[in-house]
Amino acid sequence: MITSAEIEDTVTARSHGFAMPSGLVERLTGVRERRHVQPGIASSDLAAQAGLAALAKADVDPLSVDLLIYSSASHDVSEPATSAIVQHKMGARNATFADIKNACNSFLNGLDFAAASIATGRARRVLVVAGEVLSPTINWEIESSVELRTKLAALTLGDAGGAVLLEATDEENTGLLPGRFVSDGSQWELSTVMSGGNLMVRDNSRSYFECDSSALQKLAIEHIPPLIEKTVAEVGWNLDEITRIFPHQVSKGVTQALCSAIGYDQNQVTVTLDRFGNNAAASIPLALSLASEQGHLNKGDKVLLVCGAAGFTAGVMPVIW
């Protein structure tokens, strides 16, 4: 566990004359602590651990998985797909695999693809996994308060893994329902890790996470509330029927603003940001796991999975638990 106070101390120690204001990270974002992996732990390790845990809970053999989808913002290597490495580490050698990468929205896109694969008969059992090792993208050297504006979001990042197993069923009124997505690629430069592709192949100075948080959060508050309302209306629900909302979380302020915009009780939102930080695509499966363990989810509950992400892209998926 790493506290926000420790994060601020590290920035001050590694920067050249810039002193990180005490208490700023938690005050602005709501993040009190987060977890960072030890050196040598890769995204595939967290994804494989989460996947095996999900299969064990469902009493399912890895060899019986038809399709393995790795859905994360981070990845092990540029080539091959990280899902190949996860399949090997899990021993799920009968599963075909693919990576679906769409920043923090990767997991919802992975679930959507999994549901479509089951609906079209291409697979009966699909495992969607996320493994986010984000801590290496933190730039600990901040030269000024101006730089802090684009580097603050990285100081909230936490490493985590999560997984969801989906299976075909004849049972009615259960599982994933059709969701809605919206995207605006013109805003892609608002939140980036620029190196690692072929635009800046060997520029290590751009291997860090940079984000115009205020602009990205403004887009989230503009687009997500109407997306929620449209999705809920299309499946014939009312907001007061929804037991819980599981949003991707980047700051307490955004979550509060989204709830206020749709008139939803914040106490029915599962929050992980304060204890685990921003876990990118792993944040929603992590929250689902914790809520299930704590008895906050019961069979038949209507829940919403909600995400806004770099790109800009957003998604809302209704689920009958």
C-alpha cells in the first residue's frame, strides 16, 4: 500500500526544486492510497491471477474456456498480443484469444465483444481479463505547478487485475444486456502515453502518462449522463430500479457530478478510488469483485457498468446480476 502522502514526498524528492503541496492529491482526487507492483510483475501476471481466481470461484477448468479476451490499457509487449501470454500463464490452451485495447473503456468493450460472441454461437464460455500495471508510467519529476496540471492524474494510478467469466445460458432475465457507446477521436490528445508505438518509437521522455484532466472530465460529464439515460430507457428500466452503479473512477468530483446529473444516490455507487486509486480498465471488475464479496450484489439485481476514457470514449452496460 502506498499513501498519497508518500507519493507527494517522492515527487518532492525526485523533482528539482519543486515541492509537492502536502495533501493535494487526496484533496483534489479523493485518492488516499493505492497499490503498485514489485519490479518484474507484468500486466499479464495480474490478468492471469485474476482469471484463475474467477474460474476457481465458478469451479471452471481453464481448459474449458473457449475465448480469452485481454482488455486493458497496459500491455506486456508490443507484439504479440498480451492475451497470448495470459493464455499460456493460465494454462487455458484450448481458448482462442484476442486483445481489445481502448484505454480505460477496454473492459466494457471486452464484455461487449464477449456477449456478441456468445449470442452468435461463436463461443459458450468467455473469460474477459484485465491486468493494469500502470505505475511505470508515472513521471516522478515535476518541474513546476504548470507541469503538475498534466502530471497530477498519473499520481492517482494504482496497479490491479480483474476478470469476469461469461457463459451461455437459457435462463431469462439475467446477464449482460445491450449497452451503448459513444466516441470522439478528435479528443485523443487529451490523455496519452505517447511512446511505445511507431509515432515515438524510442522517445523514453514520452513514456509517461499525461492528462488534461479538467478537459477530459468535462467531456465525461457532458456525454455520460445522457448515455446512461438512453441506455436505461432502451432496456425498459427506471433509474430507481438500479441497485448499484459501477463507474470507472478517476476522481471523487467526477463521480459526484455524474450522480448529481442523473439524480442517483451516491451511496449506491461502489467506490474503490479512495483505497485503490485509478486502476484504468481493471477498476470496474475490481469493484464488482469487492461488492460481491461484501454481499452488496444479489441475484436479480439491476446494475450499470459505466466508463469514460481517453480517446474520448464512453460506455454504459446494463447487467442483471
